[in-house]
Amino acid sequence: MTVLDFAKTIVRLTASVSSIVHRPLPVDDPKVRQPDIRLARELLRWEPTVDVEGGLRTTIDYFRGKI
């Protein structure tokens, strides 16, 4: 999932009227964000159980309750 896809999903799930603004990347910004969870899988026998959209929905609901 790209950062743009992630942002679009958040806008959709929140029914936001916000626009996505593209800015130049900082010099030290990583070009690829791909977390590696192999160590968690090996040492903790952990696997993610929530998909991105489900996790975002939970997070959005949490913050809506705080506002």
C-alpha cells in the first residue's frame, strides 16, 4: 500500500472533505516504507490479525470518541 493509498483510505473512511497535498520529500526520507515483521514472527510467533482498513476504523473511532 502506498502512502497515497493510505491517505485516500483515511479520507474515505472519515468522509473527510480534506484534500491530499503533495509536498517535496525531505532529503532523508525513505523512498520505500516496508516494515519487516520477521523477527516478531520468529521470536514471538506473532501474526497481524487486523487488516489496514479495520485498524484504521478502530483508530478513527477511538479519536472520534476523544473529540
